[in-house]
Amino acid sequence: MLTALFYVGPAVLFLLVYQVYPALQTVYLSFLDRRSESFVGLENYKYVFTSQTMLRAFKNNLLWLVLFTAGTVGLGLLFAILVDRVKYERIAKSIIFMPMAISFVGAGVVWKFIYAYKPSGAEQIGLLNQIMVVLGFEPKGWLLESPINNLALIVVGLWIWTGYCMVILSAAYKGIPKELMEAGQVDGANDWQVFRHIIIPEMRPALTMVTTTMLVNVLKIFDIIYVMTNGNYGTEVIANRMFKEMFQFANTGRASAIAVVLFVMIIPIMYANIRQKLKGEG
Amino acid sequence: MTRQKLKAKMPQIVINVVVIVAMLLWIVPTLGLLITSFRPASDVVYSGWWTVLTSPLKFTQYTVENYKAVLSSGGMSTAFRNSFIITVGGTVIPVFLASLAAFGLSKLHFRGRGLFYALIVFMLVVPTQMTFIPVLRLYNKLSLSGTFVGLWLVHTGYGLPFSIFMLHTFFQGLPDELFEAAYIDGASVWTSFFRLAIPLSVPALASLVIFQFLFVWNDLLVALIYLGGHESVAPLTVRLSSLVGSFGQDWHLLTAAAFVSMVVPIVVFFSLQQYFVRGLLGGAVKG
């Protein structure tokens, strides 16, 4: 028993101090006022679910949830299958996967520069507006105009995370027994039918894994927003709002309530994710 | 055989075009940043970086002034050092503790083992946001906020669940007979951990180290929360994000600063990519 304590004890101690205790404490704080002095009941939750700012954040997170998840998983799957059929597979994968290695802050700067805006007539230094001008359109303030700025931010998210989905889905794709696909074709199935009835079902575990991982990412999305717009011009998201409540407005009660709501939203997704992982383990 | 047939059905040319366009979309943004970081400030504001492509070998149009500027007055060299200190501690401690715990949970028999493992897996669900306020209060009381030690410990606390989960999966795969044989030969538990389990799991450990290294190096949120506004201990990510605010449109400086923050992860990524990928796949897809 003492031996076991030596091995497992330190980790458990860390988890108690950094996860279990603070998580419980945060639930408690979410029922107290901004300075954690008096009990305010559900007041903070009322703010979370009814204030304009939070509703805006929820709406944006929902937009992210749909477009980002569909985009990363869809493109990841497409690339996973396509790169398998080109000779330069390794290099193609490396390039698409590379953004995962750099920080979101770095990626934020990379894309802020792509979106850089100068009034029409001036020489554009942002690539996207240069393309707009060449094609005969007016340059746009991509990060300033709502709702296009939300899409612009989501594109950055896609650029970062698609590679992750591709790598995991590519491994799963290569794991599909060749005979299975051959058999399908011998039976006269076309590409689409093979994809729909053989590839997709065979890849279901991996697809569940990446989809749930992307869903959790999206709910916690913070860095991109913080660096590129700081939630201004109608781009606020839940995690950034919590940060603001915590530091800018020093409202512990509201920040805690936002964290709890985030947690509750993540639970079912992580449950599916972990169940999938444990299945893979067994 | 299969691939030949599929090829015949979907024109190879279409596949090539899609893949090459994707590669361009993924590489051009970073390339633009890199080129801009070597252009003089006066050029950067007046013309797009793509203009250098008309005569890319005219070396007089490049300069390293931007890098000199951000490394001295931009504070990027201190930030680089800080990132390094934070990342080394924030990687070594959790990986070491996780290997101890994963070994205990998979190879030692004791009461409550299943319960401990369940607790650790459950912690994967808790978003770090749930812990910020109480931990920060604790840190303020103990004067740990704004210190490297504080950040090492917090990265350990946050990194452990995933690290234990991943190594546990790996240790489970090592045959029990191996360890029983070692015990019969008189090996202590420590010997079997240190001389048997650890050497056998070098690939898994390498993946985990790279994973955690990149994670901590690239972290912004945790550093923002626990380092407060202390410039002297701020890592590259925090420094860079505050430069975005203060340099605003000074793209020549911003791009150089961004590239300074990206150099280490890019080198790590390209030299150790296979381990990184294996880390991602750990537990995700088997077979």
C-alpha cells in the first residue's frame, strides 16, 4: 500500500489541488456576488442566460460549433482520403498539419496579416484584400464587419485544426482492410457507394473521436478571438467573456457561473469522447 | 489493386489539383509572414509581400533589422528565455509524475486502484476554466502567481490527466509476466519501474514529451491567468499578444516577433513529427 502511495500519491495530490477542489469551489462561487461576499442565488446564471453579451457569445459559439466542426472534420476526411492517392503524401500531410505545431497566437498574427485592410485606392498589404481588388471588388474590413468577421475567425480555426483531423482520420483510413473495399468494387459499387457504405462505417470510431474533440475545442475557443478581435465587433465567445468577467470586470460570481455552464455543456461530449477512447484501449 | 481501380474512377488530375491547392492554402499564409518579417518597414507599409516574388533573389530588399528590433526593445529575447524555462519545467514534472502514476495504476495491485483511475479519467472532462479562480486565489495567498514555479505546478496539474491516460494505455500493453519474472529475480518495484517499464516505453514517453512541450510552449491562457501582468516572466505567447495591441499596424515588427515565437515549435515539429503523430494517435485509433 505504501509503495502504491509513492507511485500514485503525487499525481492524486496534484489532481485534488488543481482540479477537484477548485472545480467544487467554482460551483460554490457561482452562487455568490462579484466579491464572493454574499449569496445571490441564481443571479449570476440569470446574467449568463439573459444578458445581451452572453446571448451574443452563445450565438457565436453555436456558429463556431456548426461551421468549425463540420469544416475541420469534413476537410480532414477529404484530405485523409485524397493524400492517400498522391505520391507526395508525406509532404502534403506535413504542410497541412504544421499549423498545429505553432501557437494560436502565432496563427492569429499570420491571419491578421492576411486580413489586413487599407481603404480602397491605397495599396493593399493584406493578401485577401489584394485578391479582392484584383478581382474588381472593394477591399473589406474582414475583422471589423459583422457577421463576416465571425467567418473570418472560423477560417483561422479551420486552418489550425484540419491537419489534426486529417492525421487521425488518415491513420484510420489506412487501417481499413483492403479486401473490404475491393469486395465492394467487385460487387459493382461506385466510389460514392464504397465511401458511404464501407469507408464511413469502418471509420466511425475515429470520426467520433475527432468530432467530439473538435466540439470540445470549439466550446473552449479563446486564443484566436483574444488575439484577433478580443470579442469586439460582435465576435464575443463564451471563454473570452469569462476571461473578461474575471480580469476586466473583476466579477468572480459571473465568471464562475460562465465556467460552470461551459463545464455542463462539455460533459456529454467528453463522455462520448472518453467512451470511444476506452473502447479503443480494450 | 484497390487504389488502381479507384484511380481509374476518380480522375487523378482532380485529386492532384485539390491536394496542391490545399497545400498552397496551408503554406502561403506562413510564407507571407516569413517574407514580411525580412522586409524593411518602409516597404512593408507600401506594398504587399508578394511583390518580392517578381525578383526574389534581389537580396538588397531583405533586412534583419526587424529581428534586431524585436529581440532588443520588443522584449522578445527575455520572453524567449521565459518560454524555455516555463516549458522545460512544465514538461519534465508532469511527464515524470504521470509515468509514476500510470505505472502504479497499471502494474501494482492495491485497493482503490480502479477508483483512482476513474477519478483521473473523469478529470479529462473538467475544463481548465473551472479551476482558474480558486487556484488563482490560492496562488495569491501563497505568492505563487507571477512565478515560474507556480506555472510549472499548474501545468503539471492540468497536464496530468491526459498524460496518465496516455501512458496507462501504453503500460497496460506491457506483459505482466515480464514484471513477475523481474520480481522473482529479486528486482524491487523501483527497479522494475526504472529499468524495465521506462526503457520499454521510450517511444510513448517521447511522444508525450513532445506533445506536452508544444502544448506548454504554445499556451497563452494559462500564462495570462497566472503570470498576471508581470512582463519579466511573460512567455512568448503573452508577449506577442500584447505586441499585437501595442504595435498594432507595425507589421514589420509583428511578423518578426511572431516568427521568433514559431521557430522552436516548427523545428521540433519537422524533426520529430513521427513521435508527435504517434502521440496524437495514442489511444485514439488502434489497429
